Amino acid sequence: MKTMREEFVDRHCRALPRAERDHPFGPETVVWKINGHMFACYTEHGEGVSLRTSNITRSLAVVRKSRPASAPYQTGGDWIVLPWETPPEELRLQLIESYNLVRRAWPEGANGDGDGDGDTDADGGRADGNGDS
């Protein structure tokens, strides 16, 4: 049975456009992907959720603020593990940041969302990086 925090992550990830839940590493590891690339993962009954950050500097800033750990099983310095004790709003915002980062880094279509209509990211910013009104 999933914990409340695991259900929280799944509910918020499921609401993100084209996010897909997968189990590529076995039934106990949940991976959330956009355009075939991972933006969040957790091991059922683990210590937290692993999320991508923009770079090592951002990772360190999040670590200082939230006390997460680096994700040693992820390559590169841009993955962190947010502990399940992270306040829900902060966890939600970090999920969205990770999703948007991966969506922009590995776009499916010309503007990063695969449909060419210039719609917005999950946080309301434009998929093409132009958040100006």
C-alpha cells in the first residue's frame, strides 16, 4: 500500500500534461517521465522522491533550503532526493520545476510540448521560454 506522500506525488505528476508513470527498474520503483525522460522517481516505502534540478548550483541551493540529499544513484549533480517530510507545497513546486526542466531539455516538438501551439508549462510559463504577457 502506498503512503500518503507517494499518493501526493502520483496525484500531482498525473495532472501534468503527458506525464507517464512507469516501472523500468522493477515494481517497487516508480518513475515519472515526460517525452521519455525521467523527471521524478521514488522507491515505494523509500526516504523521499528524486527530482531533477537545473544544475549543481541549484541542487546545492535546494539542499541548503530543504535538507534533501543528493541522489547518489543518479548520474550528474543535478538530481536531489527530497525527503517525504518536505512541506507539501514545496514538494509540489519542486515536482513542477523538475517536470518543466525535463520538458524543455528534451522537447517532443518545436516548442517543447509536441503540439506546436505555444501553450504554457505546468507553472504558467510559456513552453517557449517567453513568459512575458
